Amino acid sequence: MMNPETASKPNSGGFSLSVDVEDYFQVWAFSKVIKRDSWDGFQLRVGDATRTVLDMFDAHGAKATFFTLGWIGERDPALVREIVARGHELASHGYDHTKVNQQSRDEFAKEASYAKKLLEDIAGVEVRGYRAPGFSIDRRTPWAHESLAEIGYAYSSSTHPIAHDHYGDASADQNPYHPVEGAALIEAPVATVNILGRRVSCAGGGWFRATPLGASKLLLRRAATTLKGPVIFYIHPWELDVEQPRINSASVKSKFRHYLNLKTMPRKLDNVLRSFSWRRIDEGLGLARVGGAA
Ligand SMILES: [Zn+2]
């Protein structure tokens, strides 16, 4: 008998997986209590956590795009090279997780260009994708996409078109589009669906941890029939790192969000990896080069 999970596996492969490669102490929610200049005092856990993710992806034949911080690349270049060697797309998450909407255009251009070159020098492949920390390309940054196009990025996956207190714009486009007239650059928003006139996220991260597995899978299937591009899903390596040190000084709300359902995350992610065909964002957008190499 056919397994219902397999039976519902879409044939188009229209699901794209992404990983934002940053460590647990670099997340926006903790930035008030963990200052940027204290990062070097923390022991890196992102290498081991990312390798856990890579092993899970291998077990299901899933391919993904890894939006990696330049700061991490400098400290763990072997990890960057391993991501590429294992068949995944290497992409940029900026240098040190500064939000785009907290930078001037010049500061942003410098950082996004530096991170691209740094990762390319480490891995020896072209870096074509960019994801803004905390989905921070929005109405406050009308110059950001122009900047990315000038630097030479082929696409950005930096918008989460939903209402949220830290990011998002519920009126932003849900489908891939060309944000800059005359430029080839594509903006590919992470996955959302419309239910009863309301936009709901099925893009991953904290949303995925907060939503029951069955509901997440229903939403992902629905997104595949309504979105006009790849259904883009994201996770962080620290979401699979159950043993990570607790940041007790953070606010109750930040701690609630960061630690919510970390224990069930491996099982849920495993199920979602098994239930859908996952590929890199460059492939989902039809940008992959012949031979699959970036
Ligand atoms: Zn991030």
C-alpha cells in the first residue's frame, strides 16, 4: 500500500529549503542583552548544529540554500566549504546580522558586498542569493534591492509578507517579483498563504515550531497550489540545538519565542523533510547553472 505521505508528495518539486546560518547568541531577540562586541566570548555551536542539519537533509535527499553570516564564515571556513561540497547552495546572510533597516544605503552596500566576496573567497563558488537578517528589507529601505542588484546578487529572499512586531508588511507581494526596473534581480518572499482573508505564514522558523505539524503540512501543500513560485521554508541551526546555553537575562517574550518547542523540532523537521521534495532556492527559481553547481 502506498504511504499517504509519499502519495501526497508533489511532483513539481516546488519546495525550497533554506537555512539561516547564525549562532544562538546572534539572534535579534537577544541583541539587547548580548552585545555585538561580546560575540567572540561565546563558544561557537553553529558548526555542530549545522552538521546535524546537513545529516538530516542527506537522510532525505533534501537540498537547500544556506544563507551564511560572513562572521561565521571567517571563524569556521571548513563549515562553509562543507555546505558546498555536500551539494547545497551557499548564499549570504550579510556579515554580522545588522538589520538592513538600521543601516544607511552606503553601510548596507558595503556590508552586503563584503559578505558576498568573503564567502566566495572561502568556498570558491559564486554567491548569488542574499537574505536580510530578520527579513529587514521593507518600506523603510526602498534602496536595498537596487543595492543588491548593483553588487551582483541574482536574487534576494528577504521579505516575509505578513504582519509581525519585528518585521513584515502584510501588503507586500507574496510571489517572486523583480523589485528593480530593468534589473534581473528577483525578490523571492518566504512562504505565506491566505486563509479566510487572513495571511498566515508557513515559512518555518518560530512559526513552524508554534504550529502543530499537521497544520503546517496542510498550509505548505496549500501554498504549493497558490504561490506562483517555490514555497520557501527556513530554519536555523540553533533550532536543532536542544543543549544550547540558556540566555536567562533575555525578556520573557524573547525567551518564550526562542525556546518554544525546541525539543519537538527534530521530529517535526524530519517529518517535513520526508513529506516533500526539497531543493535549493536557485533551482526553485530556475536560476541554477547547468550541472547544478552554483
Ligand atoms: Zn538571521
